[in-house]
Amino acid sequence: MAEQGNNVTYIRWEFQHPPAFQPYWFEQIDYDAWKHYAAVNWTFSYYASVLYLILIFSLKYVMKDRAAVNLRRPLILWNFSLAIFSSMGFLRTGQELLSLLLMTGGFHKSICSRLEDLTL
């Protein structure tokens, strides 16, 4: 079903009911509210990008005469945290993707179509 909103047509994606895996409490979000927020506040990304560039070049100027900072331990902790986060993400999404890929027409379903629309 196509919906019209703010001069943009988009296809509303109905999720599989019941879902193969129940979402956790922090995964339950209001997609329509966030789409509306992104459509209304699309300029925020430009402001954030400009602020980021200003900070990068101004901090480069401020730090040019200072001694180097030893970041070995914080970077080890950062990389370890990223590895843990990535592993948790894989464990959460991998089971859903694997169950979909093992179905009839699985790769096509995972990329191209909704579960209800596929007739192979």
C-alpha cells in the first residue's frame, strides 16, 4: 500500500506477523514517528556536519604545539567494545537472517520482497 506524506510517496512495509523472533523492549520503536522526525529535521545532518568540520580543524590548530597523547589503552578498550557490540549484533540478526535464507526462495525474500508477496 503506497502512502502519501510531505510530497513523498513511500511503500509501507508490513512486518511478518507473528515475527520469527520476538523483539526485545529496546527494539520496539515507532517507525512512523521516526520517519516523520527525519523528514521534518532533515537539515540537522548538515548542521552537524559543519560543526564537526569546524571542531576537527580547530582542534587540529589547538593541538599542533602540544605533546602527543598516549591512546594505546583507550583504543584497545574501544576496539574490544566494538568487537563485543558486533558479536552481539550478529547473534541477534544472524538467527533471523539464517532462518529466512533457509526458507524457499530465501535470498530473494531477504533482499527483494515481503514474505506475504512471494509466490515461488
